[in-house]
Amino acid sequence: MSAARRRFDVGDWSSPSSARHRASILLEVARRIRADLERIAQLETLDSGKLLVDSRGDIEEAAFPFE
């Protein structure tokens, strides 16, 4: 929280270059989720006991908010 507060106080969190940088980070998160979809889905299945097909769908959906 203190790091977030410092960034907010500095004011560069809303600059256009900062927005582009944040967007690139979020898109990279989505890409990595999709790249590791099968492994993450298997872990989710082991953890929750749900069907692997359901876990795959859930993990795919988890990438969307980052885009």
C-alpha cells in the first residue's frame, strides 16, 4: 500500500506514457495466463476438484479482465 500511495502522490500514475506502460503489463498478464492455461487449469482441478474442462474455461475467463 505504501508503494501505491507514493506512486499516486507523485502523479505520474495518470500520465499517457504511464497508461501505455500499465496497459502493456496487463496485456502481458493475459498472455501469460493463456500461455500456461493447461498447467493452471490442472492445478485448479487438483485444488478444487472440479472437472478439467471447467477449470480450463475458468482460467480462460480469468485472462479477460486484463485485456
